[in-house]
Amino acid sequence: MSEATEIIRFERVSKQYPGVLANDCVSLSVRQGEVFALVGENGAGKSTLMNLLYGLQAPTSGEIFIKGRKTGPQHSPQAAMRMGVSMVHQHFKLVPGFTVAQNVLLGMEPRRGPFYDQRRAQERVRELSEEYGLKVNPSDVARDLSVGLQQRVEILKALRTGADVLVLDEPTAVLTPQETEELFEVIRRVVARRGMTVILITHKLPEVMRVSDRVGVMRRGRLERVLETAQTSEREIASLMVGREVLFDELRTAQPAGETVLEVSSLRAYNDRMLPALRGVSLSVRAGEIVGVCGVEGNGQTELAECVAGMRAPSGGQVRLSGRDVTGQSPRAIRRAGLSYIPEDRMSMGMDAKASVWENLLLGKQRDGAFCLGGIHLRRGRVRRYAKELSRAYDIRLSDVDEPAGALSGGNMQKVVVAREFSFDSPALLVCQPTRGVDIGATEFIHRHILQKRNQGCAVLLISADLDELFRLSDRLVTLFEGEVTGCFDAGSISREEIGYYMTGNREVKAP
């Protein structure tokens, strides 16, 4: 890339929190009209640095310049937007009861006299949608949108101001492969047509290699290096991120599977809109194997997991666990029957963010005699020792087990859920999106523990939107389309391209 005008500059910027130095003397220059990827493990300081740029927080020391102008002590998101910087956060900030148009134009609503002009608002959002290739229906209500569509609305909110710099914080963490490719097309368009600068906070290295011009690598609050993307490799970036070589291959070894532990037969269910979501799904998982479920999100994976875990009542069919019919039973009864469950959304279903780390690690065991006297009084000393042992075993990085779980980084929150569920030593394990929003080091760690469970004889049903993850871990693969099984394959007998064929509705001619 030819030398371009500097649009953002950090000069020896640090951010100190009590007990944590989130950014440590960071100096960085970002050019106009480039896609700059900022990578690092969760907790490396990349989101904090961008929050300082956007005015959500103030640096402890150092200076930040936007278009050559130094930001002042009163720098705020409103000031950042006036200076041409917009940011899309990892966790959405939409008003659930508002329409797409109301969310996109919040604070900039068109009016006819004293009244909100709904028609003009919808026309404006439709124009934005067409301009950037982000198709949305302006009249849809935010709470009814898929995760991918909510992401589009967030991006349109950021683009409505005509920003010169767009910061995207883990934008593909909740997107399907198809939606990710659409996002990349949007990034290419805004850079090519308007000369915008896009700063992409991510940990997905294939995406970095595909879409960025340069990449800055952060580790433990410091900027390790800035690299030209065309002159580096995923292996080099990963090594800089974690401070050692990261290896994903050679993790899974072949082993014979045992008896069937989890069996789903002709399962039917409705989604939240009372539309058919599962249409006679049948699959089985044996002891000592991982069965991966492939499909574009929204094709019944969520409903399948919820029916198996007892979170949703099926309308037909059967779920059997270790030979026992558990169809329609409560989550507690199914857990007692031998199922551990890692849900796809750790924030809303996997944990209580306001509760402490030790409380989250103890969930499900809080009345066990080892931790509770007479089912009433917690043995706090034992509980804290147990929580500390689990935290060490699963490398959960925290200051103390008393801190709120929601204060942890995304990867460490996921490790809390994984540590708790794996501690039950259940014969069956249902794992949904285990590494969504998780960095490379934590991904490798979680994968090793899933494979360790499988090698110990656990039956693992893995639901993931990440094909690389499914191929890396699974012994068998099942494809879903519109709530129906379209194929079942040995993982080593089919390519990603062929799996994509069955994920889009084409059916296997002859089952293996």
C-alpha cells in the first residue's frame, strides 16, 4: 500500500484500572483509506484502546489525535462522531422495542412539525441500506431480528453520520459465513468509494489476511508490532498474539466409538414465532465421539439444542439419554440424567454476569454436601478453594473469584461456563458455539478440553457456525437445512465445499 495521510495517531497512550494496566504506552498511526486490523487475545487491550479513541473512557496518560486534532479531556462519543469516528460494539446497543428505522435514526429523527415522520425515516434507512448493500426492512422491530440482521442495523447506525473512521469491534463474532462475506463486501465498498478508514478489532486470522491492509498485534496491553498483511502469515501473527507457537493440528486422534449415549428420533419443534423449526430430525451420538452439526444459522440448530437440554418442549419425536426417555423433561432433570450443556449465548443463558465468578462456577452444585451443610448453609471456605482450583485448571484470568463474572473478558467468561459444565463429568455433552468471540489461545485451550472429554468416553454433540471448528473436532458431521437433516458424513470423507452444498438444502443421495 502506498504512503497515505495519517488520520488517527496514538502517542504513548496508557490506561490504568485498579490492579490492571489495560494499555501500556501504546503508540500507533492509522492511515486514511486503509483497513487496519487490531488483533490480540481477549484482555490484550485492543477494545480498551478503541474505547479511548471513541471517547467512552479517558486515557490515564498519553495523547490521541484525530485528523491532526488532539482530543481533549472532555472527549466523548458525541465529540468523536463530530470528528468523524463511529464505532460498532461487540455487544449490541439496540432498543429492542424500536423498529429498524427508529434505531438507525435515534437522535436524528426526521420530523413533520412536532411529530415523528415515519415515512421519511423509513425512506432514509432504505436509502442507506441500498447505498451500503446492507439489506434491512425499516419497519421490522429489533427484538424480532436475527443476530446477523441486528449487526447490520448497528453498522447502519454508525454509517448514518457519514463517518470517516469506522471501528468494528469483533463484528463477525455473531455472523454466519455468508453474512461475514457480505460484511467484507461492505468494508471494501466503503473504503473504495469513500476512502473511509476501517479499524477491525478481531481475533480471526483468516479474516485479517483476507480483508486488511495492515495489522497491529497487541499482547498484555502493549503493541507488539505493526505488520503489512501481504508480508506476514497467520502463524506469525498468532505467535505474536500469545507469545508462543499455536498449534491446532494433531489435536484429534482416531479412536473407536462405544454405545449410543444420546439419541434424537424424529424430533419436531416450533420456534418462538410458532413456525416449524425442526421437521423430524434424527441423529445419534456414541460414547467417545463428537458429532458436529453444520448449517447456516437459523435452520433449527438453536431449537435442536434447546429441545435436547430441556429448554424447549418438542412438538413430536423423542430424546433419549443413556437409554432413558427424557423428552420434554426439565433442564434440571435432564442434567441429572447425564447431560452437561454449554449454551450458544454465554451472557443470557450460560451465566449470571452480575453474580461472582465463584457463584457461577458453583451453579448446579450449590446443594451438594461437599459445599453445603444441610442444603442451607454454604461452606464458603470450600467453595472459594474449589472456585480457585477450577480457575487455575481452566486458566481463567481474574483478580479474585469474588469479582463479578461480567467483568471478565469474553474468553474468560466462556472458560467459566466450560469449567462449570465439564466439572460434572456427565456421559453426554451438548456444546453450542464454544469459541464464539473467543481468542486464539482460549480457542486452542477449549478445543483441547472438548477433545479430552471425548477421549475419556463422553458423547459430544457440537453445534457451531465455524466450519473450521467442526472439521477440526468432529468425528461425524450432520448437515441441517430448514429443520431437516440433509446429510450425515464421516468428517474425513467430505470437503468444506461439499458440506456447503448440503447446508444449502441439497440432500445426500446415499447415506454412509
